[in-house]
Amino acid sequence: MPTAKNPITGELLELVDGEWVSAGIDRESGAPAGVRAAVGPEYRGGDDRLATLRKFYPDAQMFGDGNFIFTENGKRKLYNPNGIDVGDLAEYGRIIPEMIGGAAGGIAGMAASTPTGMTSAPVMVPVGVGLGAETAGQAYDTALEQLFGRVDTRGAGRRAVDSATGVTLNAAGQKAAPAIERGVSNLIGAARNRLAGEAPETMLRAYGKAEIPIEGAGAYINASRPVQGLQNALTMLPTSARTMGDAIDVTLQAMTRYADDVAHMAGTPGTLQQTGEVIKEGAKNAGRRLSQRLDLLQNRVWNAVGKATPVPIENVRDVVTAMKAELARGPETLGYLKPAIREGEKLINDAGEAGVVPFDVLRKFRTHVGKLTERPDISGYVGGESGQINRLYGALSDDLNAAAAGAGNDAARALSLYNRYARIQLSGNKPFLDKVDSQFPEQIVGNLVSSGKRGATAVRQLRNNLKPEEWDDVVATVVHRMGQAAPGAQNAAGDTFSPATFLTNWNRMSPEAKAALFDGRRYKSLRPELDRLARIAASAKDATKMANASGTGQTNFYMNIAQGSLPVMGYAAGGVEGAAVGAAASYGGPYGLARLMTNPSFIKWLARGTRIEPTNYNGMRAHLGRLAVIAQGEPEVRGEIRQFLEAMRAVVPAPQESASAQERPRRE
């Protein structure tokens, strides 16, 4: 498997399925189930989980989104590998004692209802389930803290709030999404999307400007956990999976087209190898242009001095004399001085007693000496011999510079310009171009995609060396590659866009690197589109996180809501609006709810109601009136909307007549 070093960070990389990734990490075995149980699920917080893991593996570090890497028996390992394994079940081991405790609590609640003739059972049984489940869950957490050293930095107040929330949620059914920390979330009063940082109405405009259909983007645009959890559940239930899946496919395919359009705004995307070859060839061309520029500047110096001008070779004579003195002290051990002495004596002999040679002769001889060290395969000079040849080359340069400096102001200015350009280019830019030429083509583009702050200088230097049209194709490929799904998630054409991959690469790239890649008038229209694509990708990734393999408990919770088995569970997830969704699902089932969740008008209606507080019943009723108007123009979902409105009437109180009005006598 090909390996290489990241020239920016020095990290060892390996090529896996066309991607350069960190080398030497075991991505299959994962952490032991006991460790996974102690560390616990993602909702416990990254700091507490990392501190717990470090009790088992002191060198553990954060790695990506909610994951870690650690060393076991001298081998680096990924904490939670892809796919579902026993470790995922261990993380959510709390569910088992919750189920047992909940069952016992429910039985106790039923027994407590017997004196009332079971009339209080609808209240007492859920309360018993909630208290029993949370008590058992707390006992499980305490056992892990005592036996396995689980770290929990929550204070007493926070623990009390979390326990109360746990009782409420368990009374309604299974434990809800980990993100429900404030008691209840709002279905219509949705929060900002956590990753995109935008409110639903803003996201709705972003999708519209990108011309991406929103049929499958309900959970992307409306960032509340209930909406995201319900959409995820509907993609898994048999009667709604096709409706949701088809709609999501339409949205994701449009994202792919949009990402491709954004990439083509700059140039023509290529494969990693194709674009890497473009960069390597561009670097070679830049090197040739550099040499041509040096030659041009040098010729200006020579022309200002004059070819036939006699030039003293005092520096060459002094260096050769010093070398001979050194050689006399150790004829055998210092034999590496001999080649340089021989070359220098050639020029000294031509200079004769006058000690001067024509300027043109000195210049050509210096070129000859320079080639002796540039091509050791031809000259045979290596090691110490090569070093002494360089010493002679320096003396030749000093004599040339002295001649130019004494030839008048024009020659002196030309020489100063040449020396300044040569110093910058030969000490910094030329080695950089040589380094680019030595890399794998795929590695070059991979480094651009993952450029951090330290890599921004290299990106800028590379851009400065390539022609604008060459850089256009580089930018197009970088944009295209940032969102390209992994091979396992690709379609036959290999062009599937992955919001998660794009967002990861976009966030990994520092602001300095983004500026180095995309700034300037040439890409003035590209950067806003990239920012919009990043927000859209972030909205999709935020919703997709609800579907990760470790979210078994929360997924089942929302599947129960969608199936309408306990409409009150919707209240636990989303206040009065969540209860309405649960009730609506009990009317139309998952299929009807999926038809609503994939209807653009309904999605827009949800997004535009985000400013309404759930306790603002007047505002809620007005917003429901708008939905009734939508139903008139949407016959395909008119029935589902009516069911939804019917459910809402059960939880949104009708306007009450004021007390003064009630007391006012009627006119006869």
C-alpha cells in the first residue's frame, strides 16, 4: 500500500480506496465492550467520555465527531469503528435496567390505581414507569462510576434536572434524543441548526438560491430534534421508507448537481491523479520560467559590463592558493582538494601574468564549474570534492560581481536586481517546486483539501507559481473532491456528493487556506456559493447525526412516535406540537406522516413558524390557519393536513372569552 508524508504536518499517510488517510490506525477492532459501557454514549459529553477513556488508555485523544483514538499493546486503534457491533450495545447498556425498572414501576402504578377502580391508571402507570426506569438507570450509572471509574462532572443541580427529564421521558416511553436537555424542544419553534448556525427560514432561502428541491430536506431545514428524529424513523418503517427515501434521494441528487455546478464555476474538475499531474507539470513550467527569468536578468548584467571587458580574477587566485596550502599539509588525506585546484588553475593559466580574463570567458567558465556539481553522475565529483568545487564557484561569482560593480551604475543596478531575485527564488521557491515535483500526484491534491493554517503558505506559494488557468482546474478539483462520498457510498458513476465529507473537509481547512485557494477577483462569485454549499451540507449532516449506529434508543423512540403507539410521547419530544405529530401519526400512520414530511409546502410552513413560541396560542392558531389555506391548494395531502389540524385542536386551546366579557349582561 503506497505511503507518504504530509509535507505540511509530517504525518504518515497511506492510500486507501483513493484517499490519503492517517496510516497505522486499526479501524476494525475498536475498544472492548466493557470500556465502551464505562465511557457511555455521546450525549454524556466529549470531556467526560474522554476523561473516562483515559483511565483505561492514558494517551486517548479526540478523533473526528464523537470518536477517539487510543493505543493498546503498542497499536493505535479507533475507539468506535464503522458499523454496528457489540460495543454500540454496551454504550447504551442503561436501556436494559431502564426497561426492567420501568416494567416494575408500571406494575406498581397499576396496583396503586386499583382503589380508584383503575380510573387513575392513565396517570399512575406512566408515572410508575418513569420513576422506575429512571431509578434503575441512576443505579446503573452509579455502579459504573464506582466499579469502572466513569467520570461524571455534572453538579448536583444538573443531575437533578437530568433526572427529572429522564422521569418525564421514560414516562412517555423510551429515552428520547440525547440533545433534549432543556425539558422539551419545539417542533414548530425549531432552534438554529447547530452545525450550519442558521435558523430554518434562512436555510429555506439557501436551498431556494441553490435550486435544491426540499422534498427530502424537512429535517435539514427544520433543525429541531423531533423533526430530525421523526424523519430518520420514517426512513426505516416499511410503510413510509419508500416515500421518505425517494424524497431524500431527490434532495441529495440535487445537492450533488449543485456541488458539481459550484466546482465548474472555477474550471474543469479532474481525478486526483489528473489534477496532481497538472500541478506537477505547472510546477515544472514554473521552474523553467524561473530559470528563464534568471537568465534574462543575468544577461542584462553581462551586456552592461561588456563581453570583452578585462576582469581581474583575484578571488579565484586567492582561493586556489589557499587550497594548495591546505593540500600541502595533507597530500593524501586532503586529496579531495585536487579537482577544484585543477579547475581553478585552468583559469589562472589563461589569465597569465596580467591576472585578467575577458568578462565573457569568466562568465562561461563559472557556468561550466556550476554544472560540475549539478551533475555528479557526469563529473564524478561527490562528497568533499563537490564541496570544494562549490567553493571555487563562489570565488568565480565574487569576481563577476566585482566586475559588474565597477562597470558603472547600469551594471551595478542590474546585478543588484539579479542577486535579489536569485536569492529569493533559489533559496525558497526553487526547492519548493522541486518538492512538489517529488510528491505523488494524488497526495498533492489531498494536501490542498486538508490544508490547515500552517499549510496556507504552501497553498499560496503553489498558486503564485501556476498560471491562472492551471489554478482554475486545481480549484475545481479541490471543490469537487471535498464533497465526494467514500467509495462504499458511491454510485456507479462515482459522483455522489456527501454532505458530511464536504463539511469535514471544509471545516478542516483553515480560513487562511481558504483565502489562499479562493480569494481574488477571479473567484469573487465562487466564494459565496461555497459558503452556501457549506451551510447546506452542515444542515444535512446535523440531521444525519440522528441516524448514527449508536443512536438505537433514540431511533426506536421516534419510531414509536411515528407509529402512533403513544401520542403523548410526542409531547415528551416536542411539547404541544410534538404531541400533535404523535396524534396525527395515530390517524394516518407512518405513510401519512411521511407524505406530510415530504411536502414542500408543509416544510416551508414549519420553517416559517419558527418565531412562534409554543405557548403563544394566538400566534399558533393564526399559523394553523395558514396551513388550512395550504390544504386547499394541495389536494394530494389535503387529508393528511386536515388530520394534522384535527390533532392540533386537541392541544392548542380555543380562545377563551375574558372574565369581563363573561360578566357583561346581554342586551335584550
